[in-house]
Amino acid sequence: MIKLIPRVENSKAMILLSPLLALTLTAVSALIIFIFILDDIKVSSVFFTLFVLPLTDSYLFPELLVKAAPLMIIGLGLSIGFRAGIWNIGAEGQYVIGGIAGGAVGLYFYNVEGFWLLPLMALASIIGGMLYASIAAFLRIRYQVNEILVTLMLTYVAVLFLSAMLQGPLRNPAGFNFPESRIFHDSAMLPIIWEGTRLHIGFILAIILSLVAWFGIKKHMFGMQIKITGSAPRAAKFAGFNDNKTVLYSLLISGGLAGLAGFFEASGPAGQLTPGLPQFYGFTAIIVAFLARLHPIGIVFSSLLIALSYVGGEEVQIEYNLPSSITQIFQGMLLFYFLACDILIKYKVVLNKTKD
Amino acid sequence: MNESLFISIIIGITIASTPLIFAAIGELLVERSGVLNLGVEGMMIVGALLGFIVQFHTGSPYLAVLAALLGGMAISSIFAFLTQFLLTNQVATGLALTLFGLGLSAFAGRGYTEETIVLIKAIHIPFLSDIPVIGPLIFSLNPLVYLALVMVYLVWWFLYKTKQGLILRSIGDNHDAAHAIGHNVVRYRFMAILFGGAMAGLGGAFLSLVQVPIWGEDMTAGRGWIALGLVVFASWLPFRIILGAILFGGITVLQLHAQGFDIRISAQYLSMLPYLATIIILVSLRIRLKNKTNRTVPNCLGRIFHSTS
Amino acid sequence: MSISRFSSILKLSFLSVVLAFTSNVSADPVKAAFVYIGPTGDHGWTFAHDEGVKYAKEKLGDDVIMTTIENVAENSDSERVITSLARKNDIVFTTSFGYMNPTVKVAKRYPDVKFEHATGYMLEDNLSVYSARFYEGRHVIGKIAGRMTKSNVIGYIASFPIPEVIRGINSAFLAAKSVNPDVQIKVVWVYTWYDPGKEADAANALIAQGADVLMQHTDSTAAMSVAEEKGIYAFGQASNMREWGPNAQLTGIINDWGPYYADRIAAVRDGTWTSSDTFAGVQQGMVKFAPMNNNMPTEVKNEAMQTIIDLSMGKVHPFTGPINKQDGSPWLAEGETPPNFPDLLTMDFYVEGIDSKYPN
């Protein structure tokens, strides 16, 4: 029998080795699949396109960072709530509302130049996301309605609301009555930090936020509070921490950050509000958060990994004319292996020869 | 409103609600055992494909339904293995399962998008089905609609009337305590997850075997997520799943009718109704119940269990 | 063997030598790429584009290398996909409206690559737009529907309120009304292009409310199969859906992009490509019809065929005045037809006589 023995301390070696093992396993499985479906294509070149090209290509690499930024920001916010056992699975909705709020401010001041515009848009998006998440917080605190239901259902409402806004007040007056906003003017667009690419300042902010969160969780009292509430609600109560406060704060933080990510998307790579704003970031960020074991610095890496699977996946589709479903299968497998290999960090696997 | 319109609205509601009932009642049992599986959408779509394929090749609805059950079960076993034996995080694993299921079914189903099948038809009982109003509404529904209701009853019966059900609930509320008195936590949870997979598979197959005789990738279109929401709506109580599903499916269908009746509200806002109504009605239920603490939430929901002994 | 026969053979062989020579000169095949919004198996919009790509490939053979990428969402990811394609191809077709601004951005960055965007309105020196006058197809099926309905209620499953969909509803209604003054149209908006379950729900709702002919502007075959099951009529959308409704399908509007794609790629090969604005209909063969089914009377069939002929000769315009808007304000005067811009391309109103509320 194979047995799992908990380690006294997390294995440092395994923290590094387990992702490598997961990658290897993914590669082997993908190899088997590719051998089945590709006949005359070199499997090694598929791998190169999938894993290496996005890291080495001067166009794809900044794109990888662009894709990772919103995942990082939303993932960070969610990780705080997940530590406290708050299941905000509707970050997608808060992201959409944040994008609408930030975008609406930018469109209201259309063609108005000013250094203050971007901070104002950011503020609006954060408040928008927070307010939207606070509905779930209020209902949970006041009526004990579980936040899974509320955040999930409100995601659909947010997407329909976006559609209504783009059909109505935010529609581009010169846009042939298509449901799209105007293209934001330059003052409402995030500064580009890598000339000739779409890499915007939001990525830097995402990294800074990760460091802040890391520091915050390590040092700050609130970090302590949510950790305790999550792992032992009763102990938290004894320690005098207020459960309701934790619910409220973690939903506000995750909602606010998701809202900010929505603004970054709208004022960054998209450059306008369109019905395509929601793109599953809110859900994908859940995976990002857990792949990183809710660790802020880990989230930087896990968001890059997920972004790599998207960017590399697209390139493989283009290069080898593969259906998009292959990318999804591949992503699913990658996640399975990463999650599974994690066990090696906390547990020792031993072969137990004696019968139990 | 005339009689036949009323009847077809009600039948439309049963059709829209049944996939949700299947998927939600399965997930309810899973969550009652303390496991949160966010992979419902992925399991549903696999069921939808396998049901369709088997119906297409064999023309046997029994085999098709069986295939959907087994397909949902098979893919849920990945989740069960990872979360129960390799102790992976349930939320992330469930989401990965959704991605994997959507991708796998889309890939495996590529050859079937050009095909059509014979739908599973509603039953007709001589005499009983011919009674006005009651006949069409009670005695001539689709067999799978009845099955969904039976499954809800069975889950209720299992949870509250059997010893195993009691054990399952106690595992969901406190796995350490249940383990300490000798219950096999992992085995119970594994079985519950497989059952959830089978039900999700059936829910998906209802779409491709009863509702429309076609297969298309992503045809579940988010119903798995709604089912997850309904479990919460139901406060983890089996019979409330029916209430939630009828409410959600009902409003979905009614808002389509409302557009036809030309109610002067914009269609976008009408489309928000099913989502908002589930929240509002749950809140009002809580108010009606004098805001009693919700004791049915499984305490261990989403927590990882590993026996240290 | 006669002299003339011999000389023709000579000419032919000469021709083939020349051809071989010229094809040697332009030995490099044109690389053409297509961005799809849905899966190729949707049997609707993307399916029709993919059929067009297959046609063009067959026609141009080794002169072209095709790349297609499916399920590209209309968001900022699309710009990356389009850029990746622009780096490796001579011409890139982006086949959905939501790709417009990304395509414009990439076209500006890659001036040597040709771009073609479907259903948009932004042109550049290296960016063409193309779209089909599907409302001409709706004109034909509107007439058939007006004749075939017994309940005088036509059900219309609509996706999103964008000008193309609105044009279709108005065109179908006017045509139906022209042959059947009592006809009504009931529109249900489902806010999705593809959700078979919801499309079926909408179809059932419309049927329950008395519709006995269905039209759809969504992509799946769900409504067709519901119509078949309920024993009423429906029209194929974007492709022939006879398979799902052998008794229900009257005809179908077929989006035929093939010849356009072949022409445009050939133009790149020949060095004659220039930016253009195409809005083609029945006349140019971009809008075609599935075979008229025998489930309709010969007079109806003949009328439909005649309408198609009239459209293809430019003799009729689906929007010919006098037409008022839904609120009663005048739109087109007696005998007037609307210009492409702004009337057709930005259409955001129902015409007079449609009962449903305009969605906004």
C-alpha cells in the first residue's frame, strides 16, 4: 500500500521540484495525445511552440505578461478571501462592474486631457467592484445567504448589465449602433511600459500589489485575522476577531481588486468597452490562487503559467491547425498534474510493505 | 390565458428545469459529504456527448442514458481520485475538471456535429394522459422528468432515512469526528462524487436526448454553474432543489413568453430575472424563517481530509 | 484528326506551358488565415465561413495555404491572435464584428499584410470590409412565411439587437406583410448566438403563443428540430439545415462566402488586391438559398423563385417606400429605397406594424 505521511515542515526541495514534475507529467501525457492526433508533425516542435516560444519570442513574451496581469490581480484578491473561507466565485461579475465603472468615467470625460483621469477611473473601478461584492457580503452577514450563490448569480447579471449599457448610455454614438463604446482617448489609456507592445503599467502594479499582499499577510494584523478565521472559525471568535468583519473585508478586497482588473483590461489591451470584456478571468483566477497555494508570490508565477498555457495554446492552434479543444484538454491536464504533485510538498509518500 | 398555452408553458418549464434538477441533486449529495465540486459543467457536457453518441449509434434510449451516467461518473472519478487520494484543493480541481470536460467533449464530438438523433419522447398512458389539464401536466411528461423527481426523493430518503445517509451527513459536518468513530471518510466521499458525476451526466444528456436532437460543443451553456447555485439556494435540502430549479427554469421560460406577450420591459432586464429572483427569493425565505441560523451548511465543505492515524 | 482539332491541341499544350511557366514564377503560395468566432461545427455562422474556406482551397489548390483558428473570443485576445497570424500570412480574414478594432490596430502595424474584416465599417489601405445583404434573403423567406402561416403569427428568434439582426426582422416582416396583410411577427431575444437549449425554449415559447412558422438569427439547429417535432415550418440559417428538419424546413438562407474568398486570395496572388468595401447580396451570389422544399405549394415556391430572380436582377429592393418607423414617423417616401449609410448599416428601429417592443 502507498501511504502518505505528513511532513513536519513543508519540503523546500519539493516546492521547487513538484512544479517540474508536474510539467514533465503534462509533457508526457501531451506527447501521448499528440502522437495519436498528429501524424506527420514533429512532436518536439509542438512542445517548443507551446512552452518555449511564448517565453522567447519578442512579441509573445510581453503578451504573456499582458495576459497574466488581470489573473494576478484578481487571484491576489481572491486568495485573501479563500484564506478566510469566503467563497467569492463571482469575481468575474465584480471585474465586469469595475470595467464598466472605470470605463464610464473615462467616457464621461471623453477627450478631456488630464493626469487625474486615470486615477479617477481606477478609483471608480475599485469602488464599483467593491460595491458589487458588498451585496454578497451584506446578504451573508444580514441573512446568512451563502456567497457562492450570490456572487455567481450576480456575475450573469453583470454581463447582462454590460450588454444593456453598451446598447444604451455607453454606446459609441458614431459606431453604427453596434454595442460597443467609443475607443478611449489617450488620457484614458494606461501608459505602455514596453514600447511597441501592449504591456501596460497594470502589470507593474500587479507585481507591486503581490509584494504588498505578501508583506501584509506576513506582518499585518488583518492578515493574521483572516488566516485564523479560515482555519478555525471558533478560535478566531475566542481571539476576539469579528467574523462579520472578515466576511466584509475579504469580499471588499477581492471585489475591489477584481474591479481594478476590469479597468486595466478596458483601458489596457482592449482600449474600449465591448461585450467581450468578460473573459473568464474571474474563474481562471480561482485556479491561479489555488495553484499558488494562496501565496501572493506564488500567484505571480501561477498566473504566468496559466497565461503561458493560453498564449502557447493559441500558437499551437495557429501553427498546426489544431482545434481549440486541444488547448482546453491540455490546460485541464496541466492543472490536474500541478495540483496532484503538490502533495509531495506536505506529505511524504512511502511504500508501506506491512499489511494494515 | 387559454388552456393549451398554459399547458405548454408548464411543459416548457419542466423541460428547462429538469437538467438543473439532475445536476443539482447530484451536487447536493456531494456537498453534503463535505466536498465542493465545481466541475458540474464539465461533467454535464461529457454526459451530453456520450448520451448523444450512444443514441446515435444504437438508437436505444436506455443505453444512451446509461452511457451518460457512466460518462459523468468516469470523468468525476478523476476529481474523486485527485481530491480524495492526492488531497488536491477541491475548488481548483473542480474548475480544472470543467475545462477538461469541455475540451474533451468538444474534441471527441467533432464528428457528431452534423448528425441528429431520435429524441426520447414523452410518455402516453392510455386514459390517464387524456384527462384534460391534469393528463398532459401529470401523466404525459418525459420519462426523464419523472426520473429526476424520483432521484430527488431517493437522495432525501438516503440522507434522512438510512444509516449510511446519516454517516454521510456526519462526515460532511465533521470529518475528523466521523473518522474517529471509524467511518471511512474517503470511501463515502468517493462514492458521493461518483453519484454526483452520474447525475450531472444525466442532466447534460437531458439536453441532447430530450430537449434538442443535436450535439454541439459547449451546449450546456453554463447550466452546471446554475446547478451549483441552486444547491446553495436549496440550503442543501433535497426537495428545495425542485423549488429552485422550477423557479429558475420557470422564470427563464416565462421571460421568453413575456417577450412574446410584449411586456414593455427591455429584454436585457427580463433576462436578468432568473438570476436575481433566486437571490431575492432565498433572502425572503430566510426572512420568513425568522433568520434562523442555517444549520444545513455542511461544516467541512471544501476542506481537505487526511487521516493522520 | 482534323487540322482544327490539331491546332487546338497545340494551343492547349502551349497554354499549359505558359501556365506552367507563370505558376513557376509565382511559386510561393499565398498564405491566407481566417479567425473564427465559434467552432466550425456550429452549423451556423462559422460553419458557413469554413465552407467558404474549403471552397476557396479547392478552387485555388496549391496556390494557397489556409490557416484557420476557431473559438477566438471577441476580446483583447483576438488582437494577439490576429497579430500572430499577420506575422505569418499574406492575408488575414477576421470573420466577426467584434474583431473590428483589433483588426484595425493590427492592420496599421502590418502595412504589407492584407486584412479583410467581415460585417464591420472601418477601412484602411490594407483593410477591406465585406458583408452580405442577408436582409435580401429574409425578404424571400418573409414572403414564403407570409403565405405559409395559418395562424398569421411568425416567430422570430433573435440574438442581439445589432443592425444586421434588426434589418433581418424588418425585411422579413415587410415581405410577409406584402403577401399577407394580417400577419404578425413575434420577436424573442435570447441574448446569445449559440445556446441550443435556450434557442429551443424560445422556439417552444413562440409556438405556444401561436407561431406556426419560425425564423431564427441564432446559430444552432435547435429551433429547426423543435419545428420538426412540433410539425410546423422553419427556415435554415446560414446553412442548409434540412438534416434536422426534413419536413419543417421550407428553404434556408445560405451564406456563400466561397467565391469571395477565392477572389480575394487570388487577387493577392496576382498582385491586384486593393482595399474595398463589399456589401453583396443575392445578385452577387453571396446570399443563396437551400433547395425549396416540396412541403410548400407550387405557387408559393414559384413566387419565391421569382422573388429571387427579381433580387438577382436588382429589380426589387426589400425596403421600398412608403415605409414608416414603428412610432409612425416616416422613414421612406413612396418608391424610395434607403442608402447603405446610414439607414441600412446603422438600423436601430422597427418598422411600422411590428408589435414587439424594440429592445434597448
